[in-house]
Amino acid sequence: MKAVEVHNISMKYQSLNGEITALKDIGFSVQDGEFVSIVGPSGCGKSTLLSIISGLLSPSSGTVWLSGEKVTGTSGKIGYMLQKDHLFNWRTIWQNVMLGLEIRKAVTQEAKERARILLKTYGLYEFKNRYPDQLSGGMRQRAALIRTLVTDPQILLLDEAFSALDYQTRLAVNDDIYSIIKKENRTAILVTHDISESISMADRIIVLSKRPGMVKNIHEIKLSCSNRTPLNCREAPEFRHYFQEIWKELDVHV
Amino acid sequence: MFEDEEENIPAISQALNISLERQEYLRRERFGKISVRMTQILLLVLALVLWEIMADAKIIDPFITSQPSRIVKTIVQLYKEGVLFYHIGITCLETIVGFTLGTLLGTFLAVILWWSKFISKVAEPYLVILNSLPKIALGPVFLVWIGAGPASIIVMTLAISLIVTILEVLNGFWGIDQEKIKLVQTFGGNKFQVLTKVVLPASFPTIINALKINVGLSWVGVIVGEFLVSKAGLGYLIIYGGQVFKLDLVMTSVIILGVAAAIMYQGVVYLERLLVKNNDLKY
């Protein structure tokens, strides 16, 4: 079953200074339970693509299907993770976790129970009455993921979701979030400019070209490591090979 | 175990887990604080004494500058006439109504301007002009239009504080991290939910800040209003005292005004601490 199908997406931005083609004829699909990463040079429209898949933006042409349903606006199937955790300082962790449910008007006993279980499973339950500034960066990112997961999305869109963290925390959170996504058996699309991060986490990598963003190549990632965690996979012998290949494709000139 | 007294002091501080250096540091901090406060009080006392003596010695003319003893006398006299708290009360009430209304109405109008890009673009040049216009100039118009009473005075304070509030709060709204708004939208939130879940709570410190500015502006509005309406309040006492050459009354009113304004400002600062506990300004 295809969780996401992107068909011939093009996006043009209009401004008084002219027209910018951000994306051109993008097409790919993502299987249920698959972890796909999108990499590309900055400004190639990666984030625009995620916004289109989530229904926040409508494309100039082309269509997106989520499990066979055409996207016309935001949908409950999608969970969106932004660059920063954006936990609200004026809400406790519990209130922050409930935000999505409040907005969807879906605060039910079951949903609350689900939130409780998620908080317990991922070690945040005793912090539920704390405020975000009392938590570490990694804990905050986990709280943000739980805020997304309680709305029970089938597809997670991670928009540079780790780039605001410092390097060590980032490696730890990579492992953390990856195991949560796999355990909860969700489909994920990760947008990043970090090649290592995308190789270590993804089953497949879609490389986009410079603006206008087009699909340049799709890599099937097969790493020979015993315990599939992002950190372990960085040790795999194939890692460097993928890195070199994608680096060349990104065609970075300084 | 039982050594002499001197040896016991470090033992105690060790038990309390406070090093000697820290004790020394705390003592110096405390001393610093006390000396600042003492100097402040000393300066005030010195100024009052100097004022009194110079007026007695006729170096300055107490008819014009008044003097502390005359001010105390005037306060007692006003109290005996039973009008002291009447005038203070009226002025304070007008001020409180003024800055509360100014903040609420200003925030409401800022919400409208935030909601509609079109309205905010249309309103922009008018806001700029109104902001630079000295609103006090409109005082006589309000007086004739609304009548000589508290209503005119409150409209005067609104005229002074409203535009500033709108601009301040609107700036706060526009300064909110777009990604926070996007977060609400990814959950399918509509514009009203963006307003209630992010924009208003995130702007709460800005609104409280506007409230603080409005306290100051409202005093100006109320005093000018009372000058014009000339019926009651500290502004009335000042204008009346000036007209009948009772400058003691003018000085007394000014002093009371200063104290009342300081108390009110502290009240708002206290309110801020109470309300903005977990809503710090780092966004």
C-alpha cells in the first residue's frame, strides 16, 4: 500500500519582482512504514514540498494522494515536525502535548489515555506538569514528537526536525525519534540538508536538484549493520560510499 | 569535638554547606544593597530639610515654592474638609479606567488590524499621522462634544494611549515566530485558533508592557482632562490652586500625584510578576 503518492508536482511563487519556479515535475511514492529522506541544496524547495504534501500549500499543478485520497487541505493523517520543538512556554508539557487535540477538537478520554501512555513510554510522564524551559533539548524534542503522535497520524513529515539541536544531542535524538517512529510503525518523510543524517535514518533517499527542484536520483539505502539504529549505521562500510555519491549529486559550489 | 567558639563557626557553615567565601560574598551584596537604599533615603530627607530651611530663611519664596511643613498643613486641612480622598479617588479611578480601557480597546483594535491585511494597510498612514499628532490639542473638542465630566476625561486618556497601544501590540503580533503559527496550522487550526492558541498568549508580555506604558500616559490624559473640565480631582486642585494663588495647594497636589503614580506603577509591576510567571520574553 502506498502511504504517499506525489504526482507531477510543480510550484511557482509569485511576487512583484517576478515568478520563481520552486519545484518542477516532482514525482515519487512512499510505502507504508517506510522512512524516506529528501535531501537537496538549500533553496531547492524541500520544505515547500513538505508543505504541499501536508496540504498547507496547494501546488501550482500536480496532485498528492495520501493512502489513495487526494489532498485538498490539512488532514488528520499527517503529523508535522518543525525545525524547532516550538513548545509553548506558557503551557505545561501536558498542555503542550494536548495542543493538537485541542485544535482538532478531539480531546477525548481515549486520547488523554494515549497521551499518558506515550508520555510514560518515552520517559516524560513525571515531567508533565513542568514547563518547557525546565527540560533539556532532547526531552523537548521528544515532547514535540509526542504532541504530534497523540493526534495519531499515519505519516510523519519531519522538516529539518533536528537541525536546531547541538551535534551530540542531535545524534541521540536521531536514535530516539527513529526508534519511536519504528516502534509506533509510522511512515516518515524527513527533509534535511545533512547527508549523514539522511543515510543513517532513511530506507530511501530522494535527491533534489538546485532550483527549480527536480528529482535527481533516488537511492535505495542498504546498510550492513546488525542493530539498525541511526548511530550504529554510521559505522556501516557502505556509509561512506553513499555519502560520496550523494555529495557529488548535490553539486555544492562554495 | 568541643573546641573553642572560633573553631565552631566554620563547622556550622560547613554543616549548612556554605563556604566562607560565599558568606563573605553574601555579606558584601547585602551591604551594597543597604548602602544604596540608605543613600536614597538620606537624599530625600536632605532635600526636604534644605527646602524647609531655605524657605524659612526666605532664600526661596515659600509663597511660590511652598515648603514641606506647609504641604503637610495643606494635606491635614484637605483631610479635615473631607475632600482629600475624594479628589485622590476621582483621579485614581479615572486613571485606572483610562489605562484599562486603553489597553483592552487597543488590543482589540490590534487584533482587527492583524486579522485583515487589507484594513491594516488602509489604516497605516492614518495611524502614523494620529500617532504623531499631539492628541491633547483635541481636548477642547472632547469637552464641548462629550460634556464637562469624567467621560470627557477618560476619552482624553484614550486619545493619548490608544494609538500607542495599537502600534505596540500589533508589532508584538507581527513579531511572533511564523513557525509557531505554522505549527497550529499543521494541526488544521484556522485563523481564530491561531489567534487564541498562539498570537494572544505569546503576546501577553507585550500587552502587559503596553499596560505599563499606558499607566504613565493615562496620568497625563487625566490631569490634562481635569485641567479642562475643572470640577474635581488632583488636576482640578492644581488648576484651582494656580488661579487663586494658593501655590501650597498646587505643590501638595503634585506631591500626592507623584506618590499615587508610583504606587500604581508598582501595582502593575506586581500584577505583571503574578501573571507572566511562565511566559518569559524569549521567543
